[in-house]
Amino acid sequence: MFRTGPRNLITDVAGLRVGNASDVRLRSGVTTIVCDVPAVAGVQILGGAPGTRETDLLEPHNSIEAIHAVVLSGGSAFGLDAASGVQAALRERGIGVEVGGFRVPIVPAAILFDLRNGGDKDWGRYPPYRDLGYEAAQAVGLDFALGTVGAGTGALSSGLKGGLGSASTVLDIGVTIGALAAVNPTGSV
């Protein structure tokens, strides 16, 4: 039998906080997981047209051994800018790998395709995702909204609403496992 953590959210894993930022007019948004201390991470990239940033760093043979945050964003390739906003917020807090007196926050990101969901994508010269990433990083906490929020704001599932979901479980040995997903599949439902 599975036993959930107290919140049944990924933030039941000690040291993780989550923040969301949404633009309802755009019908898109950003979710970030910020680590209280640098964390080892891994990745498996699936899908027909994946979009990622800094995920190559997560290979075990590379010199960067830990990350400071992870970003999930709408906006397709434009959404990868959200990681720059999260980096800016973390750098303001003095978080990042020390490189010659300069802090470089390590923030891998992945995006979902929500460009055809009817939102106003006429944002002008620069897409809004960097600012949304910054807002999400400023909003991190242990409790956070699910559903049509953050990276799940514009998510769809074959015409039905997708969204942001999270869960946790506590194993009998005391280990807590958490998950966070922005659900935006294609196909029949």
C-alpha cells in the first residue's frame, strides 16, 4: 500500500520548493523546482520533438555534478528562455557554481508545446518566458497550485484540458519519492 507524504506533492521531498507563474491571456506559464542545496539530477528525454536546455550537463561523465533548479515551461522553443529568468533570480540570492568570483546557477529546462491553444501569442519582439521564469522562482514554496497553472496553464490533451500534477509517496524505509508533471499529450483520449 502506498502512503503519501503530508502534502502529496513533490515538495514532500526535503529541500525542494516549487513556484508557478502563469499568463492567462497568453495561455501559457512556467513552473520551477528550486533546490535548497545543489542536487544530483538525471534525465530521460522522450517525445517526437523534445525541447530542452542544459540537459546534457546531467550525463554522469560531465564535470557539473549538481543543479540548483529545474524549469518546466510552455511556449515550445520560446519557453526555454524561462530558465534565464530562474537563473537571474537565483543569482540575485548568491546561488550558483563559483566561477572566478561569479555565480552561475545551473538550471536545466524542458518545454511543452502550447502554441496552438488559442492564447494571445503576439508578444512583440521578445517572448515573456524569461519574466515568467523569474516570477516562478520568486514564488517558490512548499505548497503550490496544481491544474491550469504554471507550465500546465496552456497544456492540452487532444482538445481536453491538460495541466500540472504532483504526488509523493513515503516508502517503509523512510525515503520520500516525489513527482511533478506538466501533462500535454497528443493522441486519442
